[in-house]
Amino acid sequence: MKFYKYLSVLLLIAVTLSAFLAQKRPERKTQTTAPGKPNVILILVDDLGWTDLGAYGSDLYQTPNVDALAKDGIRFTDAYSACTVCSPTRASLMTGKYPARLHCTDWIAGHKKPYAKLQVPDWTMYLADSEYTLAEAMKDNGYTTAHIGKWHLGEAEKNWPERHGFDLNLAGWSAGSPVANGGKGYFSPYANPRLTDGPAGEYLTERLADEAAQFIRTNKDKPFFLNYWLYQVHTPLQAKKEKIEKYKALVKAGNHHINPTYAAMVEHMDEALGKVVRTLKETGQYENTILIFYSDNGGLRGNYENGRKTVTDNFPLRSGKGDVFEGGVRVPLIISWPAKIKADRESNVPAISPDIYPTVLSLTGGKVKPSLQPVLDGVDLSGLLLANKTPNRKAIFWHYPHYHLEGAKPYSAVRMGDWKLVEVFEQDSLQLFNLKQDIGETRNLANTNPAKTKELHNALIAWRKQVGAQMPTKNPNHDPAKEETWGSAKGATGAGSDKNKNE
């Protein structure tokens, strides 16, 4: 009898303890997205340089949310944008094709040097209707699609996101900068035809983060594809006063990163990402959401003051946005999917913008159209992400048959293994660099290694022919006295007439 009495007491204690622990245990959010249909959020930051994050070595900018995302996924050290400026990269992300194949090779609407040695080709200033975009492919795969933020892939409304497979478009239109169309920049009013103005003092990046969070909550019971393309950190340099003051106190002599306003803009961007991640976690969707964090080109250096660049510094990389060298095209790339991708990894496998298209389709169970396969330039990275299998790719390529205010002259380039070859057409010159030994591209090895130079140059010529790249031609109006005169591709004249609006 005593045994049963003691057993009853023990059972009572166990039940009481279990009830107590149940009260103390935090509630666990359930996963609402159907297995096998992960959400996808493609986060594209404008003009974010390779070292503009804590996880990539910034000596000033604070990015705890992006750094945490890197810990939850894979951080690429050798990722590239498809172009040294934004619009071609954006077109490449949406199509899986190199800008050269699309003939969309400069920012819209670009600049011209009317008296330079070379005449730039008549290139495509929009994302063509004939392209089967990533959004359209995801929609056909059962996804709700949305674009929030910068678009910059066509002047006319017919070229905007809602015509390219997006169910929802907030803030995406022709402009590449929030000062276009008479807008006040990053503070309301925005003068954006796809975004209502907020109250006085509202900050654009915070507003778009709120819109993204609302979209995530609204669509928590069905898979979605969200293009979250920030206007940040593009000029004009504007941020909330308290953040600017914070970084003024943190700047140190000898830093590579010294601009407190730009640092504040980077923090605004980081907080926006943090809001998106928190919303995913609160709604139980984080584990089964693929987050891709990327930049459209290298960091903008700006003008020199006292020997230093006034926007950001891409050291140890050479140059920056609008130029051929690594500072113009090497960018951060982080991919996270907690349910499937092993966390806290680093990869030095080269990746480039068109890879996102086939990779996203592969990870979500979609298919590349058979008709697209011969002209799809991107490589599927899913094997690398899920099983650490290196993709089969010999080289990656760039083609920019244009001039740019930040220094670029018409060029093509190729990276093959550790080697990079740059061909500058105006100078009819070849430059060869070993990036493993010389990441700053300080030593041109073209003359000392003619065999490697020839190998890469032949590959570059063959690739240009394969994709139908447009080439610059001899300019009949070349005038050395006026060579540095700039005009816009839309016909405006004057040096850099719309430089800070749309590039």
C-alpha cells in the first residue's frame, strides 16, 4: 500500500513540475510556410562597398543585424556585381543573363562623352518585356510576388515592376535616387508615384522596412518572393541627426571609413534588415525563408578632401563604383536559409549577379524554361549552398562599353581562377592581375606572363561573340580639346548634369 501511496505522491509532483515548466517555457512560433516552399527575400543595397559591413571588415560602420545574418548562413568573399553601375546589375538579377547579352550595359539613362575617342553603342535603357523574369518564374511556381524599393529599369511605366511579374509594387519606378522628380531625398515628401508621402520627418528606409514587414505579416500563410531593394546607401548622403552625431564621436584618425553621415546611412540600412528578420521570426517564418543580401555595385568613393575619399573607401580593393577594378564590382553577398543551409560558413568561390536566378529556382523547386537554358548565363549555386559542392564554371565576365564619371573608360574584363584580365578599348591595352597575390591590382603582369594574358584575352573575345556584346566605335566627333565634356544619354548637356539623381 505504501508503494502506491509514494507512487501517487511522485506522480503529483511530476504533474505539478510539468505544469510549472510549461508556464515558464517561452512560446515557440510554429512554421506557417508549407515545407518545400520556402519564402525568398532578395535584399539589394545600392552602392554598398565590399568592406562596408562589420562582417566584411569595416573600421567604423556598425551592422549587427547583417553580421548576425552572416553567422546564420554563408558569407561570400569573392562575390561580384554584374556591372560597375546599378541598372545592368538589376537587369541581370531579374533575368539570369549578363548585361552584355541584354544590351543593358549602363545605368539608365547614363552619361556620354560626346567628344571622346570612342562612341558608345546605342544600348537598351529598360528591362525588355520579352524577358521572362525571376518574378514571373516565381509567380508561375505558386509564389506571391512583391517589389519594395528602388527599381531603375526603365523610364516609362510600362517598364516598372508590376509589368514584370510583381503582384505588388511599392516605391519602384524610373528613379535611381530619392531626389529625382523633386523629392526631398530620404525624408518625406518623396515625390514617388509608387509611394505615398509619409509625415514630416519620416525616413525612407524606415518606411520601406515597415512596408516589407507588413507584407511579410499579410502573406505569412503562403510562400512569397519579395524583392526588397533599398535606395540606401546611394547619394544624397542623408541620415537622422542622432546617428550622424554618434559616428562623429567614433571616427578615428587612420580609419579607412571616416564619413559619419555615410556610416549613419549604413546603420539605417542595417536596422531595416533587422526589422525584416524580426518580423520573420515573430511570424514563425525565419527558418524556412531564403534571405539573399547583396549589393548592386562597389562603393562610391566620392570626391577627394585632404587626400581622402568623402563617401566610402573600398581598401584594400582598388577604385570603386563606376570603374573597372575590384572596388567597382566586388561586393558583399550573404545567403541564409536556416532550415537547409549550414550556418557560419565562408566561401571564396566566385559568384556573380546572374547566378541568383537559377539558384533561387533550384532552391524553391522551380524550373528554368528549356528555351532559356541556352542563353542563361548564371550558374546554379544550390549545390554549394546545400552540400558545399563547387559549381562548374571556368570564368566570369564583365562588359562596359561606356564612360563613367567615376573613372571608367569602355572596357571588358574576365576573371578565371585567381587571374583577372582587363581590356580598356580606348587605350587598346591589356592588364593582367593575380588577385590571390595582389588583391589591390597594383602589379600589371601582362608583359611578364604573355601566355596567361593570351589565354584570358582569347576567352574574353570568344565570350563577347557568344553573347553578342555591343562594342564602342571610333568617334567621328572626337575633339581632344573637349574630350572631358560630359552630357547625359537623354540629351542633357553640361558636366555631370544629373550625376546625383539617377546614376
